[in-house]
Amino acid sequence: EAGVAQSPRYKIIEKRQSVAFWCNPISGHATLYWYQQILGQGPKLLIQFQNNGVVDDSQLPKDRFSAERLKGVDSTLKIQPAKLEDSAVYLCASSVSPFNQPQHFGDGTRLSIL
Amino acid sequence: EDQVTQSPEALRLQEGESSSLNCSYTVSGLRGLFWYRQDPGKGPEFLFTLYSAGEEKEKERLKATLTKKESFLHITAPKPEDSATYLCAVSAGNMLTFGGGTRLMVKP
């Protein structure tokens, strides 16, 4: 079974620029999550999709972050404009359902803001 | 607000030296507690789910236990390849709340 795929693996941009990350979940997984993991901390949920609808985006900084999941499969997360504090690893995860099912993570995109 | 605290932040062991990692939590209506392993440059890898107090799960040298306020990850006779960051997370609804992790280093 193929795992969660993310790209790019690394991205370096200057502050105020925009950036986008892509995620392809495990086939058949209806629930998709984006997390932000700052160095030395645990992952923090940004947004959760069930199929192509948003379930929870309460911790997403909506003035600069946006996410979509078209057709209930792939997803993109965008930051515009980026700030220095956005430097982190952005992890995508998927699960069969949102209820107490293990989440399976991709290896993330490491974002550095100069 | 759900809170998860892991201790210690870092742990150094000699190969074969057994120990335990702690995860204490405050949550309204725990639905599940999850343990993950994370290697440098990788995403978290699922290890265990525990659903109710008294439950235990085992996998190779790892054993996870759960009480009403905390969970322990016991590592028996660890090997250098067990070196990683161990994360615990709680579910009280749709979302997971993660602790800060314990960085485990096992020296040969």
C-alpha cells in the first residue's frame, strides 16, 4: 500500500512570498489533515477535510493560509504572504475516517523563510 | 482545552537499559490515545491506539499502558535502532492534540 505522498520535500522562500504544498493521501482514505510542526514541538492541526468538505479549520490562520481538497482526493495548502514564523515542517496525514482511526503521515515539506 | 504533556523531554539510555516514557493528559471525554514514533526528517509513524483505562498494547520491545490521567510507553532492553522521538496524542472528537514528544537516544 502506497503511503501519503507530499511535495516538495524542501522549500526556501523570502518573507512576503507565496508557497504551495501538495498532498496525495492513501487511496480510499476519506479524511485528510494538514499539520504544522515547529522544530522541537509536536504537530499542530491546521485543517481537517472529510472528502472535499472542511471539518475543522479553527487553528488555520485564514488571513494568510488557505487549503483545498478538490474531488476529495489530493489537497493543496497555500501560504500567502509568508512570515518568518511560518518556518516549520508541514505534514499531511490521512485516515479511513475521522473517528478514532490511526492517522498515517507523509514525510512533510520543510519550509524555511528568509 | 485539551492538553498533553510528555516527560522527560529527552532521555539517554544504554543499550539494554529499560525505561518508561510518560504522557499525561487533560481532555473532556477521551476517545483514544495514540502513540507515534518520529525519526529525523520523517513523518510520525503510528505505533498504538489505546481506548480505555487498563488497556495495554505491545509491539516488540514497546508496551503502552493507559490510566485515566496518563499513559506510559515502556521500552524493554532498548537497542540503538529504537532511538527516535516518541509522540503521544489524544482524541476527544475529530481532532488529535499532540504532546511535545520525548527524544530517546539509545547508545550501544
